[in-house]
Amino acid sequence: MKKTFGTMVVTAAVVLLTATFGFAEYTATGATNFPYFQLGCLIVGGLILVSLKKRFEKLYTAEVVGAFALYTILMALFTNPVIEVVKNIVS
């Protein structure tokens, strides 16, 4: 039961973080420039982490959620709106 609950918590965190990423990118870029590749990478990465959490009992739930949160931030940094903001700040 504990293993299933931990997997459900990780799944909920992955869905919420991916939805937050999608909403933020949609409001920043609109439908024409939406980063579908980054969204796909987030979905695949989330599926991998959920399957690892389900397979290995020694993984803590907070570790997996934290790793996916950092992965989401990393994917968000490499989208066009963020790169444009960094270019404007640097120059």
C-alpha cells in the first residue's frame, strides 16, 4: 500500500508540474510558438520517473518529485521566451 501511495503522489506531482509548464508556456508564447518538443520531453521524463518509482522501493517520494521539479525548471530554461529574456538582460 505504501508503494502504491508513493507512486500516486509522484504521478500527481508529474501531472501538476507538466500542466503548470504547459500553462506558463502557453501564456508566454501563445499557440503559434508553443514548445511541443519540450512538453514531450517532460512527459517522457515523467513517465520514466514514475516507472522507476514503481519498480524500486528504495527511492523516496520527495527525491523523485524534486528531481522532476528540477527537470521541469531545466526544460523551461531552454524555451524561446526565456532565452529571449536572458538575451535582453545580457545585452
